[in-house]
Amino acid sequence: MDEETSNIAGKPPRPLDGIRIVECATWHAAPGGSAILADLGADVIKIETAAGDPERQNKNLGAVRFDLEGSKPGWSFLFEMSNRNKRGICLNIKSDKGQEIVHELVKEADVFVTNLRQTTKPRYGMDYETLSKINPRLIHANMSGFGPQGPMGNAGGFDPLGQAISGMMFLADDKEPVYLQAMILDQMASIAFSHSIMAALIARDRQGIGQEIHVSLYSAALMLMHVNTLATAMMKKNPVSRWNRSRNPPLRNNFLCRDGKWLVGTNHPEQKYWSTFCRVTNMEHLENNPRFADSESRLKHSAELTGMFDEVFLTKDRGEWMTLFIEAGLLFAPIQTLADVIKDPQALANNYIIDFEHPQFGPVQIPGYPASFSKNAAGTHRAAPELGEHTDQVMKEIGLSVSQIDALRKAGVVK
């Protein structure tokens, strides 16, 4: 195992210390999944061609910029996000020798991660049939756009295409489809991918089996939208409509406060909390008004009530309202921007946002791991690798000498 990713003196071990992953994948959905596993301690060896993962050169998604002034060539936020914690090698996988090296790496690996197309994997000797003969205990993890079967089984896919085919673009109930920015589905697919790989590792350890697994943007989208998909299948329509303030009662609504900031309340048992809400907002006169006596009548007059409470909320700043609601046990939260989140005391207290020393940019704030462990560590511990940064190191680990590595470099097999 890589010394840098093994347990560091004085720090708790990571849950996946000792797990090795070999990755031959680009963009985010698949590499993002192995990055999550690397957060948990897996040693991920990322294979790139001489041109590198295209994310290295991808500086924007439409008008959304993903580069920083002064950053080195071959760096972007996208590549950093997808490849944190990994070791990177540069290898010509089209060459026979390059494929031999992949097979040598797979001998000692627990997982092989790829998003190569169905027809490409056998050509490079990276299909499950080939690799499982080399290592029968291997988990061969595949990411695709639309799944391995069906008329689109060999088609390429990106986040917007997965949102399109899954129905996600019509969740807002608009006449025109709306794309959710940015890479929301890619990240969901990464989460589903890491989850599935860990399940396969547990099955291997308990049942003694290696296996091939497939996750796609399409499948991840349907998992994310489970309630919408299930409701549509059972009710023959999607009962979830676009958010409309005038069609929601005050205890399930969002309001603008005096300081120009928003908050939202939701999921209150209304009969229990209606009187408390009226008292806290100084609207006691509404509590026993027969027009608003129960949840059905309040829903019927929701537009009128929303207008009344719009005026009330403009009398105090959001912080004042939040203090009152928390003290009263009401379920409200501030509606924050991402700029608010990175300095939010609640996020900082739980290490949802953490400080990280980046080799290019120095101290930066980054998302932490979403779960905390009482006896393990998790989260980013190393920046994404430069192109070929760990090639020599990994080649030595599979038994190659310095002269052999030099010969491979001269032959264009490694860089």
C-alpha cells in the first residue's frame, strides 16, 4: 500500500485502508466514485494517457468557470474534485506493454474502475472476462450513461443527457425542461457508484466472490428521484408539482425577512404547531379564526395567508426569526447561498466545510466528508495528482527497476 495513504502516525485509520483500486476512467461520474472511496482510505491508482483526463483542460461548463487565475496547465476545479487523494500514472493503454502493466496492477487490486464503452474494453484487455481470469476476486466496476443493455448501451453519456432521459429536467413542472447546474447528476452517480463498490467488497469478503457491477447516470437519476418515479408509476402521473408559495400553507413555505434574507419552514404537524406559529409571529388572532381552523382550510386559503405572513416576516431580520423559531421548536432553516455555506457556523462545527492546504493555492476551504466516524478518519488528504506524478513510484511497486522504467519511457509506454 502507498505509504502516503496508509495510517499516519497520530491520526486514526481510515475505514478503507488496505483497499487498492485501479482506475481507467475520465470525467466525473466514475472517477468521482473512486475519489469518495479514496476519502475513506482506499489507495486509488489513476491511469491517464499522455493527453490526460479531459477534465484537466475543461475550464468551463457554459458560463460556469472552473479554473483559477495562475493555476498550472492541466488543472481545473473539475479534475481536482474528481481525483483528490489519488496517485496518478501516465500509461499508453493502446500498447501491448501498457496493457501488460494494467494486468500486473490488477493482480493485486481489489477494484478496477472504468467508464470505457462496452466495445472498447475488450479491445484494451480491460473487460471483466479478461481481468477476472487474472484476479478472480476482483470487483470490476463500470460506469456508463444509460446502462450496459438496450439500444443506448454503448452510447456515451454526460450529466445533461442523464438528466434528460430520466425525466429530471421536468421536475420543476415547467413547460420547458430545466437543467440543474452543475453536475448534480454526475455527483449522484458517483455516490451510487461508491455505494455499489463497497457493497460488492462486502459480498466478496463474506461470500468469496468477485463480480462485475454496472451503474449509470440513468440509474442514479432514478435512484435520486425514487419518490417521483414510484409515484408516477403507481399513480400514472407525477403528483409533485413546481414549488408555488401561494399553494402552500405558512408552516410549509418560504419568507423574505427585513434584511433581504430568506428562510423556510416545512413538515410540521400543523394541528400541533399552528398555535405556536401564530404566537411566535404575533398573529394570535388567526389561531381560532374558523376560516383557518384546520390544515385543509389553511391550504384552501394559502394564498391569502401567505400574503399576511409576508408582511409579518418583513418586521424582523432572519436571525431574529430563526432564534425565535428554534426556541419554540418550530422547523425552520435559513435559505443560504453557497457563499453563506462556506462560513456557516453549523457547517464548520460539523466539519462539513474544512480547511485544506493545497500545493498550488495554499490554505483553501473544501467540502468535508459527509459522515463522521468515532474511530476512523475520512475526507480529502491529498490534492489531485499532476499528470504522471506517481508513475515511477507505482512502476517500482510492481517490481520494475529504474532501467526498465526508463526503457518504457523511451518507448512511449509510460510518461
